[in-house]
Amino acid sequence: MNSRTSKNILSEKLYNRAIKVLAGGLSRNTIYRDPHPLYASDAKGAYITDVDGTKRIDFANNMSSLIHGHSHPEIINAVVKQIYKGTAYTMGSEIEINYAELLNNRTNGFEKIRFVNSGTEAVMTMIKASRAYTGRTKIAKAEGTYHGTYDYAEISQSSNPTNWGDVNNPSPTQVVDSTPKSVLKDVIIFPFNDIKRTLDILDKHSAEIACVLIDLIPHRVGLVPAFKEYIDAIYHWTRKNQVVLAFDEVVSYRAYYSGAQEIYNITPDLTAMGKIIGGGFPIGAIAGKSEIMKVLDPREKSLKHPHSGTFSANPISTTAGYVAMKIFDKDAVNDLNNLTFLAKKQINEAITLADIPACITGMGSMFRIHFQDQPPRNFRESYQDANTKKIIKELLDYLFIEEKILLMNTCTCMLSTALIKSDIDHLTQALLNGFNKIKPLLKNAK
């Protein structure tokens, strides 16, 4: 299946224009569909309509960033008012302070905060701040985890059986061709959710590591929650070795009111955020201990990390984010998580009815479907070979074209508060139909 139908004439025309002026005809590869992407015309609430008039239920929500769906009226009204006052200044603005107060009060351990422009930038700043604070250069991260596109953060996010090496000592692998070898040497890779192997690897480099970078529920690893005892073990190791414990909550901050870290037993030193905290606009943030954040402070006699950004803390993104996170209060978080629980329950029933090998992983308002009997615990267990990817593409194309449903390309759903039970029922029935269609492919894959 593909997106080329008689109904996609305008999207095809737009793409023919796009390939003449944009690299590959787009600015982010994740939206590409064979033979061409479709183009949005407008979106409201849980629905998005393309330029050819097809309306779909959106379960992707711009890669998890739209916690309230599209065009939430309170966010739009606040942003429009701010636009008339200005979109960016070479000065501070009060909304930056208001928003910092809101987030710092929302999560224990947030003592100071800095706003940036994306999740990638937040993780990058967190890594550089950790280096400046500790005087060390190396970072350690879990195999397969996505932390944005900073050279060091992206290492080994796309490892595969041909290059990932021994599980006792996973190989650091490049994502972008010709990544400097020096970068690879400064990134220590450990297996997610494996306490003994992780600590053994960290011990070998204890005097060199500036920070251990952890995503508590890494999407690329399989949207698999980190075991609490695993996080406890890493926390105690970082205390023993004076290493910064850095959480990447760019995606997972939506999981609970105070982020995914709310249900764990420890408090990280630093946390990177993005996506939902922008209320639909570009943003990122780094928050954590005052002692560490001091490396960014221009009042210090020795400024270890000069940090700025033309659009950092711009009043549009901070206004939108402030309103979005105020609306996403404890009741809203609980309601959305309960709706997600219902979705997973119904989809598990569909899996049983279809009699296919499949399971669901996730946390809070996000979940991912795997075509295997048991939930994976780490990247290697969730790794998809070419045949599995082909089957998933068949399912997603069917849902997109026939059922008018948009999921993320890993068969992942990131729910929004705009969704209601009837949308979940639609998703469940559509998946059951799709499961039955790909069932022969799954049998042949065994």
C-alpha cells in the first residue's frame, strides 16, 4: 500500500514543487510516505485534514508534542494576544519567569531552569553543563536510545545486529556518516534495564564520565519503562562516583503530572524537557540543581558554560507552554492516562480476537504495539528486522488510507486530551481489522 490514490492529487502536486527546493522534498524525514508525503490543510482538536480533504483522527500528535491536540482555543487566544505585543525581544519577558515558576513548582528537584528551543538543544545543553560542572568529557547512555541530533547524544540510536557488538560491551555506532571517531570514543554505551552489565561498563570508565543520560521510557528502545531497581542502581553509582544523573524527559514528561520521574524513587541532578511544554510551539528546557545550573550563570566570576540562543524563552513559545501546562493539571493527567489504559485494554482484546503474536508497552498517555509474544525489556529485544518493518508499514498504511487514522511510524500512539472514548473505539476496531489483514504476513514471518 502507499499514499498514491486519486484523492491525493494536491499533495502530489505540492511534493513535485517541494523536491525542487527542499532536500528530499521535506525538512524532516519522519513525515515521508512512499511515494510522497501528504500535506495538512488544517487541524482542530483530535482531527487533522489534508489538502485533498481527507480527515483523520490524530494519534501521533506531532511526535507526541501536542498534549491538547490541535488549535486548543485557550492556547490560541493567549498566543494571539502575545503576538500583538511582540514575538521576540533582546530583553527578558515576564512570561518566562511565570513559566519557570510553574515548572519548578511542578516537579521536585527543579531548582533552576533554562529555556531553549528544542528537545535536542535541551539535551545538548544538559550534556555540556555536566561536562562543565564535573570537568570530565565522556557521557554514558543506553543502547538504542534517541536523545536528539547532537553528535554525542545520537550515538548508537540506530545500532543493528551487524554492528552493535557484544552485549557485555556494546559498540558505539555512528548515525551520520563520517561522525568523528573522537565522538565515538567519548560515548559509553550500556544495555538498557540490565543492572549488572550496566554497572560493570560504567565502573570501567568511572573517572571519565561527566553524566549518565537516561530516558525513563525510551521510544526507540521500544517504549519500555526503566525498571525501578535499575534506576536506583544507576543513581547510587552516580552518587558514589560524583557523576551527574541526567534524565531525558523530552517525550516522557507527559507520563505523569511531574514527569515519568514522579513514580521513581530518586531525584535526578538535571532533566531535559521539550515537546508538550511548548503548547504546540518549538521549545526545550533544562532544569535541575542550582549548584549545577550555576555553570550557566553570567554573574559567576568563572563562567564555565556561556549559554544563549536568539529565540530561547521567546514569549510565544513560553506563553503557549504556560497555558498548555496549566490546563494539563493533575485531573487532566489522570483522565488522559485512564483513557490510555482503556485503549490498551481494548487493543489487547483485539490482539486476542485476531490471534496474533503482539503485545503493548508504554506508560502514562503513550503506548507502542510490538509484533512479538512477550514485551521487550531492552533495545535488542525490541529490534525490528526488515520483514517486521514491512509488516508494520502495511498495517500503518492500511490504517492511514482505509481507516483514516494517523499513528507514529513505529506503531506508537501518543494520546491527547482532545480524544474521547469514541475515538478509542474507532482505533480499536480499526486495529482489529488491520490485525486480521496482516495475520497471514505474521504467520509467514515465523
